[in-house]
Amino acid sequence: MPSKDTKHLQETLKRELWSEAGVWMQERAQTLWDGGLSDEAAALYSEFARGPALDK
């Protein structure tokens, strides 16, 4: 498989995995926030904000 195709597949997989993790992160951050743990919720969200865009 050509290198270009491999890179495209890797990027697609990364976006798909990050998207699924992003859904979990948003739910978990909301649970933390609702539980009065706003600092922890903000830290969790901040960690994910460093990764690939959640909306891609």
C-alpha cells in the first residue's frame, strides 16, 4: 500500500477514535461539573482540546 494511502488511513482512524473519545469526554466532563468538580471537568476538557479537533 502506498505511503500516501497509509497516512490517509491513519489520519481517518485517529479522527474516528478521537471523535468517539470526545463524546465520552463531554459526557464525563458534564458529570464532573454536575457533581461540583468544576476544576476536574475543566482539566479533562483541556486535555482533549490539545488533540485533534473534536468536530472533524
